[in-house]
Amino acid sequence: MFLSEFLDAKLFSSMIRMATPIVLVALGGVMTSQAGILNISLEGTMLLSAFFAILGSYWFHNAFAGVMFALLAGLAMSALFSLFVIKLKADEFVIGIALNILAGGLTGSGGLTGYCSQLFFKTKGSITSDRIVGLPSVHLPFLDAIPFVGEILNNHSLFIYLSWLLVAMSYYFLYYTKWGMWMRASGEHPEALETAGVSVLHVRYVSAAICGVCCALAGAHLSLGYLTMYAPNMSAGRGWIAIAASILGKNNPLGVFGASLIFGAADGTGMRLQGMGLPSQFALMIPYVVTILVLFIVAKRRLKTA
């Protein structure tokens, strides 16, 4: 009885909602990883994009203006990453951490987001306003006739359905297009790609730009499609979880989607248990505990096959 009440449509719907920002960010991470670069600035890029999505929506009273602002922020962060890591050959770990700190400071409430929050909204805390317009929800009438499944898949933010489309598009792009082949070659055999007359640097610039777009969409979903507000550190480690999802999914968009659903399920389960009386400190730990367990399992399997 308890299990049937626990595993209801609301739990699975929450799982999909929680997984969406991880899916979007992880797809961006896949693009740079396939091109031979480990981008760990995903967290900061998503957080900065979430703030600028709110700013754009607030200024223009329009959700899609907020998305445009988020895209500009994501592309700006990817440009900085490309400048230092791809052009200047700086260490990708150092630059990634530096960009995360630039975006949110050491605690997620400082850095550029904290400064801009104080500058534009006169606060470093949460930002809410009637002027902030969230992303529209999508109702698919044909799903109303399907019990249980319709409750799970219907009435979500536009970006949830967009993330599913992007998974399919990313898979096709990587494995069935010329640019996708170049991107994979720039990570696996960059010398061969250069010999073929294709610039590895240009391919990696494109991969970083795509990553910035994906992180921007994730940030916009967090602040405009998920909560319709901005809160310091609202990315809450999802960028790091996305890196774990890309590792678990072996940098394949379909595998990454499945891995993201696992983390979304952990997040949704934590929220449900919190509503049932579990202390919030323990409920919020669940996604990160699952992340550590997943990475442990992956590392153990690699040791066995080595």
C-alpha cells in the first residue's frame, strides 16, 4: 500500500522535471567531451544563465526575452572558456573552477551573480516579482486519454519537451553528420583531423559554443520554467551531477538521457521523502549520494576491464 502511494504519477512527473536541467547541461558537456575537452564550468554557466534569464524576463516582461539573455550569458561564459582553454592552452580544470567562482563566488551567492543581483535588484537574496514571466506550460490533449502516462508526460514546461528533442538531435548530429564526425575526431584523433584539412581549434570552438547554449537553456529552465524566480546557488550542484551523468552515459546523448533520469529520480525521491517527514538535510543529500555511488560503480567497472 505504501509503495503504491509512493510510486504515483506525481513522483514520475517530478522525476522528469528534476532531470531536465541535468539533461540539458549534460548534453553540453557531451559536446565538449567528444571534442577532447572536459568542461567543468557547467555549474557556473548554468547559474549565471539562470540569473540573466530572470533579468531579461523582468526587464521586458517576456519569458523569451529572458531566454535570449540567458543564451547571451551562456555564450559569454563559453567564449571565456574557449579563450583560455582552447586558444591559450590553459589548464581546463583551473579555468573551469575559476569560471564557476566568477559566476557564483565560493558559496553560490557572490561572484558576478551576486554583484548583478545587488546592482539591478538591490538584494543578494532571492528575486521574485510580478514582472517576471515564466516559460509557458504545454498541454497535449491526446495524452488526456491515456491514464497514468498522461499525468506523467503532460502539462510540463516547454523546455522539458525541448530537452527530449535536443537529445535526439544531439545523437543524430554526433553520429550522422559531418560536423559530428569532426567533433568526435577532434577528441579521439586530432592529428588525423588536422591532416584531413579540418581545424581542430575551430571544431572545439563550436563544441564550446554549443555547450554554452545547452547550459543557458538549463539555467533558463531553472529560473523561468522550474520556479519563476532566482535564488542564490539555485543550480545546487546540478552542473557537477551532469558531469557524472555524461560519464555514466559514456558521452552518448541517449545514455546521458537515461543517466539524467536516474539522478532526476533521486532528486524527486528526496523531495517526496521530505514531504513525508524526512529531515530536509537528509532529503537534499540523496542526489549527491547517488552521484557518488554511480561514480564509484563506474570506476570499479573500469578497473575490472583495465
